[in-house]
Amino acid sequence: MTYMLPIAMMLAASLSSLPNDPYFSEQWNLQSSGPFKSADGKGTVRGGDSAHIQEAWQILLDNKKGARVSELGKSVRMAIIDDGFDIKHEDLKNKVVATKNFGGPVIEGNLFSQTPKDVHGTMVTGIAAAQTDNGVGIAGACPGCELVLARISSENFAPGEGEDYFQEVFDWVMKQDVDIINCSWGPDDDASREFFARLTEKLASEGRGGKGIVLVAAVGNDGKDIQSDVLASQPSVISVGGSNSLGERLTFSRHGAALDLLAPIAGGEGKIGAYIDRIWTTDNFIAPPCLTAGVKPSTGCSDQAGLTPTSPMAGGDGWMGKYSYRFSHTSAAAPLVSGIVGLILTANPSLTAREVESILHESADKIQPGAARYDSDGFSPTHGYGRVNAARAVELALTR
């Protein structure tokens, strides 16, 4: 008989040996212990409302789904469709199994351009699946997940004109035998609504040998109804908004009938611009030119084009270096859930995409019940089914 921790004990569980990643102790969104000192040293992250990922790791280890944290998810393949990726990043390079550039020119031998902030894909990927317990950087939600990276163009297509392009991208990704696809972007193109409906339904019904690829998407950050996003609003997509470390929904996160979940992405207050801290992830920010000669990697500028600063504190805003502690918004929420999906499929690889979605709904924490006004099915148009809870989700997956 498989042993599982009771819920009350599960949420108090901690790894017998914590990952040795230097910034893990500041990744408040992964764990429930605290309080957490903010990365810039200016305060303390209030609250500890995490996604309970550390506890989920322990449950999987107790159920012999891996010998070490770093192995959890090694049988799961995740695709990230996004802009620039640093495929040589020390915390990502050993996880990447396939890449393809569908965007513009990139630095030779890599998958991002010389543009200083062609970093979104790198940051998204680190949250979902950075290499863990390797003595550098951060821990990813799914430590062992393999990575398939598809770089897409950031240009805006005229209504209805991007369909052939996105068909090519998703066709290639599907051929890589992926289990999960993360999209921390979304087209507000009503002319393509039917196209994305057909595309996402095919992924959810034909991928993974008929079990369905789990497609996760960010809802967007303008506070509007999610229905305008023709990808995230599809029934076959798990759409993810944001919450903070106090257990509150972030008001800029889109809402509506298509919303599935919230995920913790900001520490401190709920208003945009009032965060004490956000979350750690991988980065490949290229330093802008210095006004004086010489390489200054600790200050975030350089007279050598293409230098990546060495300090995450460079420039004083946390955006520069191999790692950043300033990534947030729903682009960060989606990959956290994608990583949790990797843990769910580690617990039970036979689950269909729709069963994974059901488990996420059933296991979510019902935060802010007064404001959310969850209905009899546990759904709220502002909070979805609640904040994602990796530990409960993994426990449910083990019983299915």
C-alpha cells in the first residue's frame, strides 16, 4: 500500500535535506517556512502563502517517485513557447533536450538576441524547471523536467494573419513528445478564436498518446475579462492568474468564466508597484553600454557588447545578471503551475489532461472566500478555483 501524508501533516512537512541552491532560502513561493528576508535587504516578505511545492517534493520522495529532489519529474517533458532563451545558462543547459528558433536573429549558438531585455523566455523557464540541488542559482518547481524551448517572434500580427505561423510552432512542439506546454503570453485576436479553439482541442485530445498535452497559459495583466485572450480563454487551457504572499488576488490579474487558478507571484501588498519582493528566477539580461571604459559586471553596464552581468543586484533593481528577483505578473504564475503539473504527472503518468485540470481545481486553496464568493462548485470568476496547492494536487494524483 502506498503511504501518503495526511493533509494536516503534509502542509507542515519539510525536506529532510534542503536543496543546496543559494537562492532557495528566498524562494518564498515554493515553501511555507518564513518569514523571508527580501532579496534587496530592504524588508521582510509579509506572509507565507506559497504554492506548497517543497511539501509536494517530500510527498513524491516518500512515495519513491525519485531518489533525490533533482530527479523529480525526469520522465516528464515540458515545452516553453516564448521569446529569448539562454540555452547555455548554468541552471538550464543540462535540462534542454530540443530547441527551435521561430523568431528573428539570435546570438550565435544561443536562442536570444542582442536586445538587452530579450529575457522573458529564460525567466519563465527558470520558474518552471530550473535545475535543482546543483549548488548554483535557484530551484525550479519541477526539478527534473526535460525542456523543449521554442522561441517565437514578439511582432504583432494583423488580425487572423498569425494562424499559419502558430500552427507551425505548435506542430513542431507536438512532435517533440511533450507532456506540458507553457504559454506566458496570449493573443487578443478575436479573428483567430476558432483557430485556437481547434488547435488547443487537438493538443488536449491527441497529444501524449491520446491522454492529451496539458496546456497552461497566463491570463494577462490589465485587469480585464480573460475572454479577450483567445488562447487562455479556451476550455482546453489551464489559465492562471496571480496572488501574493498574503493570500490575496492581485487586482491586475484578468478575471472571468475561463479563469482556472491563481499562483503566488508577488510578496507584500496586492497593488501593482507596492511589492516588497517578487520571485527569483533565471535571467540573461545583457548589460547596456557604460559611460566610462571598462567592464563593470557588478554595476550592470559594460563597454563590451553582449556581456551578461555577474551580480543579481547589479543596477540596484534586481533585473541584471544570471538571476533576477524582480520577475512577476501572470507570466510568472503560469510556469509555476506548469512545474506543478510536472509533479502531478510524476505522481501519476497515466492521468489525462482533463484529469490533471480536475485535480488542480479540486486541490486549490480557497483564498479570500468573502471577496471571491466561490459558488457551489467551488468556482469564482475573480479567483478561479483558488490558489494552486502542489502538495494537495500530488496527493490526489497518487490516489487516482
